[in-house]
Amino acid sequence: MNRTAFAHEIVPTPSEIECVADAQLEIGESPVWSVAEFCLYFVDIGERKLLRFRPDDRQLEVHALERMATAVTPRASGSLILVEQHGFATYDLASRNRLEIGTIEEPAGNRFNDGKCDRRGRLWAGTMDTVQWDAPVGKLYRLDPDGLVTEVLAGMRCSNGLGWSPDERTFYYTESFAHHIHAFDHDPKTGALSNRRLFARIDPASGAFPDGLTVDADGFVWSAQPVYGRLVRYAPDGSIDRIYDTPVSRPTSCAFGGKDLSTMYITSARNSLTAKELAEEPRAGGLFSFEPGPKGLPEKPFAG
């Protein structure tokens, strides 16, 4: 649902996007498919919830958390890693045992936002200002399997979606309120970044911004874009390949999952909508899915 005053750059591709869980998420984020468990994990940042969706029976489990979690990823040992407000923690869903494994020193008004593991099992996550979202105070960090936390980038206007090309040589990184998706050269062995360049941009006048992203098996980048209410599939050269209009105006992130990683899952938010807009979008904050044709890549669990 496009709530900008701007037309899409190209005609959207027809699709049958379905609400598979009317989760009423305040800020749904960080969907990640667990190949081992055949389920999708994601979080509700605003409500401090961890959620697990099982497509076989369409069951949605909702787990209340004591602390805010802004991202989640499976762990190679079988538990989970939570990206929390100011650091990282292991979390066992059955026992609810939590153990901090890394904290950061940031301004009091900052918190972590989106995060994801690279294919070597290192967890990357960035920060943002919680009041002035476009303040250039965000940073990007990398948590290595040995527990070492490294600052990678600084001066970012709301760190957000991230992903890697199939050959691991290109890193894509969303700076939401600069309205940019960046590309970097990435050294798979060390995690070092270089040669930062603009990959894609949204016109700030639209009121829209790029949010979470994923990369498919063909190396195309998928970006969820709130206010525009869409998913955009970018070719590796940054040109728009396809646009999918979603049933809600605040899609927040996307991830491939399901059999053969052929299903696209989309999280969404309802926290910034007016009462009138919520009435027009009764499934806002839901979890959506469809079959786009292209397939995804398996996400690597945290190796620590």
C-alpha cells in the first residue's frame, strides 16, 4: 500500500501476498529462517517479543522478553543470539536462560537495530538514535564467534538491513535515514570492508526509506521500503528489477524460507500509523508471505 505521493519507478509485478499470521506487531523486524528447525524467527522491537512461525501448521509462538530485542539469529549450538538494546546475549527458548556475551559503549539515546550473520558465522548489527532517527550517530559492529566486538563503521543515520552477495565479496548495508543502501567490497576471511559506494537511493521527498533487506541466490538485493509499502528487487548493478506492492504501508524486512527457500516472508509494523490508517490496513503488523520465483540462500547460524 503506497502512502507516498510518488508513483513507483516501474509497474509493480503482480503477486499474491498473503497474511500468514495476524501478529499485530508494533515493530516487526529481523526475520531469519532456521533451516534446522524449519521455522521463521523474528522480533517485535516495540513490544519486547520473540516470535517463531511454523509454516507446516501456521502456528505462531509468541515469547515475552524481559529486555528489548532488535534482532535474532540461530546459534550453531542450538540456542539463539539476541541483539539487545545495548549488546548481545545468548538465549535458550525452552529454559529462558539468558547470558550476556558482549556489550557496547554508546550514547544514552542510542540502541541497536537490525542484525544478521555473515556466512562465516559472524554477527553484524548496527545502532541508531532512538529519538532523532536521522541523527548521524549510528555505528555498525561485528561480533566474532570468540566474543570480540569490533566497531566497523560510524556516523550512520540509522543502521538497518544488511546482507552479502552469494560469493561473499560484496556487503550491502542500509542507512535508512540517509535514504541509501551502500555496497562495500568484503573480505570473507577477515570481515574487512573497503570501497564504500552508493548502491541504491530513495528520494527523501517521498517520505519513504529503505529498511530490512536480503539477498537471493542470483545475487539480487531485496529491500523492504516502508511508506512506499513495497519490496524492491535490485539487480547487482543497483538498477530496479522488480517492485512488489504489499498489502500494508509499513513492510519492515524480508527473508527467504520454506521448502527450497522459495517463500518470501515479510514483517511489518503498525506503530507509526494513525487510527484512520490502521482502519484502512487491518493486517498492519502482520507477517506476510508469497512465492516470488527466485530463491534465497540459507542463513548461517552464529558460530560462537
